[in-house]
Amino acid sequence: MNAALQPTPEPLSVIGLSIHAGDRMLLHDLSFELRRGEFLAILGRNGSGKTLTLHALAGLNRAHGGRVLLDGEELGAMPRRRIARRLGLLLQDREESLALSALESALIGRHPHLQFWQREGARDLAIARSALQRVGLGDFSLRSVATLSGGEQRRAAMAALLTQQPQVYLLDEPTNHLDPHHQIEVLDVFRQLCREGASVVATLHDPTLAERYADRALLLYGDGRYRLGPVAEVLTAEELSALYLTPICAIGAPPRRAFIAA
């Protein structure tokens, strides 16, 4: 086939991914393609492998088996700097070891796009300030990150990720430390990025937020089993009760159901 006629690969492709923690199998033979503009939510109990799965998608930990492709290329064969231009990861907790302002912290996201020893320019500063504005920290640019609350530090970490401008965003519990208002505010930002053509994978504890923002959900049972599908099909009271090993009730109808422990 003529190369010009070959279909464009999806941003992220996962083929036969298996993950173990010691002798315990957490995930077995997961395969899917993350579509351009898609929001995928990962849900499961504590210890079910959500973070390990996300780190495997970022190439940070060696999976027991399988392959991950970024824009059709083997992730494991790519230099980290090149990966960082196309894929960004929000860790569960980001510890700032340097005394940085919120703006300086956000500018770290520009490093993959700069040459060695190249300083940030006016465009980089504009991107960082815009990112701080998007997460509600526009007036905090000169504040030391160390003086910010836990929730504000969480949003500062998101600003750095937005400043990085990848096409694939991997978010590990992005709503950690955030009140309900800011949970909605930041997830609105990532949903808008999907509308603009980016793709998002987020681990979430709240199936109600997954229902509201995700296109598909990946349920991890922690014993190798998983279920992947559209949120309207996968997020049911019966399925979530089995997932969390506790009775779950669904209130309302798709796409705005709420899920609560019964």
C-alpha cells in the first residue's frame, strides 16, 4: 500500500498488556486503541493496578508482557524526550524539591520542547501563564509553590502538564486534594482538550465523574480480569458493585447518573 494512503495510527495502541505485582497478576492481555479526542476512565479498587497500568502506558515501568505504541511507534524504543513532546503524565502526588514560583513550576513543562541550555522565550511564558489561568491559578504566578494549599499544588502540577502540550494526557487520580468545584473545573479543562483533538486516560475513584466526562471506561478487578466499553454500558450498579465489592446504587439515567454506596 502506498504510504500516503495508509491510515493514521491512533495516538496510543495497547497490545496484549499484562501487569504483575510480585507473584500477583493484576492485568492480563489488555488490548485497545485510544482514539483521537477520546477520554478513557480507569476505575478499580485500591491495589487493583490502576497506577501500574497508567505507568506502563507512559513507559515508566516494565510490563510483564505486551506492547504499547505511541502514534504507531514502539514506546520502549523511543527517547524519553521525544515521548514527552507527545505524551504527558500527571503523577498522583508531585513533590516540588526546588523553591519555585507557580510560573517557574509550570515552565518545567516546556523543557521537552527546548534545546539543551535554551532558555524559555516569550511564547513559552505565554503558554505557561495561559495554563495557570486555565486551572484557576492566574493570580498565583509569583507565589511560591511551597506556600500553596494541597489542592492549589495539585492544580499547579496540572498547569505544568498543560504547558507541556502533549497530545496524550495520562492522569493519575487528577481530582486528588480537590474540592467538588475544582474537580469539575479541571476535568472540564481536559474534556475541552479532547474536543480540541487531544486524548486523555485518567484513573478515577468516583464513577459519577467517570460517567460525566469519559467516553469509555476500563474496569480493573485486580486479578487479571478487566472490562472495557462505553460508559453507558460498563458503568452499571451491578458491574460497579462487583468491582468495588460493595453494593452500589445508580440514580438517574445516562449520561448524568450518580453512583452511591448503598
